[in-house]
Amino acid sequence: LVGSEMCIRDRCENETGRDTVFGGASARDRRIKVKAHIKTETGSAVIRLRMNGRATKFLPDSDGNFEREFDFGSGGNYIMVDFNRFTGTVWMTAEYV
């Protein structure tokens, strides 16, 4: 995932559920910047981060953009996208900071 651009879902049609984009491993430098663009036609999609059992949801801004740095102190980190009756597209990138 790190250093690459991913199209999580090229086209979703009324999707409900969760996609795990990255998970279960520790990162080389542990500090990662995640950027996403969620193009929503209907429903919703949110970024969900789980670090060592603690989960936090992040909403994109009004333009569908999300950008945030995370410091993964150890392994057991997961980045997911939660869909709720979502129709649209999700793009995501991650890079070391």
C-alpha cells in the first residue's frame, strides 16, 4: 500500500459493508500519510482506522477529500473503508512521511 495509488472501488453500486485496504502489519517508518478521494453519488463511505483494537472513523470533507497522517506505534494497524448503501468511487494513496 505505501507509496502506491489504489483505486479501492472503481465503481460501487449500492454497496454496504467494509473493505480492508491495509492491515495486520507494521510499517517501516511507522508514520504514514493517507489521502483519499470519495466520489459519492448516493449513500456514504467513511475511512475507518483501527490501531491495536481502537477504531476511529473519519469522514471526507465536503468535496470528498481526506488527508491525514498516522503514527503506527506497532503492528496490528488496519485502514478500512466502510460503505453504507454507497454508489460511487473510492481512490486512496499512502506514503511514508
